[in-house]
Amino acid sequence: MSFSTLSSGPRDRTQVVRIATVALIGIICFSAIIVVLHVLRSDDPVRQPTSAYAVGEHGYLMTSAFLSVSLASMALIVGLYRGVSDSARSQVGLGLLGIWAVGVLVAMIFPIDLEGAPRTTASIIHRVTGPIAFLSLSMGAILVSRRFKDDASWRPLHRVAVFLAVAMLAAFIVTGLNIATDSGYMGIFQRMVLVTFVTWFALVATRLLMLASASDDTARVSRQGGR
């Protein structure tokens, strides 16, 4: 496996290993917190979005989940920028992922109102930001994944990554239709978006870590052999 964009020096390779590790830890923390909140809270997962966990008992856990996934996303963006060759890097895709990362922070700062509660300004900001962030995430993931085919090191992940990204977009569209029609299944479809997102994210971050680690090990052996 090669890691052409980091051939300039061992420090770059080591930094990307650390960045990919941060991304993986962040997405694991996010996933674990969401699972725990489903146990601790009695909110209806079929109707209520995961954002509702930020309001009320154990709300601080959802706040930390927002922060974890935002930091993880930022780390992945930096890692992909440095770990994918120029010819296979989607600048627009990474930019859209950046909008997602910032949008999550906005959602953290402006919590949503619970169902039936009076609508507040914070909730309106949250409800406007959410669809923009998720659409940016889905489209960004598609654009980034499509370009993997142009890098030999990333090509093995190309088809799976594209499939998950398209599934994420499909789940987002269905979620939006459920909100528009008030069918009562918005919560479950939003969770489908999150499941596909976490799976896509984990696979991409793991690949990034593997490539950077392998390149770092190869460079270390080469240096030792040259002494």
C-alpha cells in the first residue's frame, strides 16, 4: 500500500496516524453515547430525533455527542486532505463535510424543542441547520467516495463507500418526506441516516489509519536499513 501524499517526510505520516486515531475515537464516543442514551431515556425513537436527547435528563451526554462527532469529522477532513492523492481528492466533497462539522456545532449550541413544546428561536435555528448539515454530509460523502477510484490505495474501498454514501442520502430524503408529511416515523429514519454515516465514517477513518500506519512503518524500516 502506498501513501503518496505523505512521502515528504515521516512527521507528516505520523501526524496523519494521530489525526485518523482522533477521528476514530471521536466517532466511537459519539456512537457509544447515542446507544447509552437510548437506554437511559424513554424518548420514542420512532418519532423523536436523536437531537431531543439534548433537552432534559442527561442532556449533557447528547451535547458531548455533538462535540465528539464534530471534532471527529474535522479530523477526518484534515486526514483525507493529507491522505488522498491530489488527483483523487474532492475539494468540494471535503468542503461539504466541513459544513456538516460546523452544522453539528450549531445544533449543539441551539438545542431543539421537544415535541409539543412552544417553538423557540434556538429550536428554529436547529431545525433549519439540521437539514442543511445532513444534506451536506450526504453529498460530501458521495463526492469524496466517488474519487476513491482514482487512488490505488483507496480503490478497494470505493464501491462500499459510494454505496453507503448513497444509502445515507436516500435515508435523508425519506426522513425529509416523513417530516413534510408528519407521518410519525421521522425518528427511525433519522437513525438510519446516522447508522449509515457512522459505518461510512468508521470504514474511511480505519482505511486512513491503516494506510498512514503502513507507510510510517515502511519509512521507519527504510531509515533503519540505511544506517
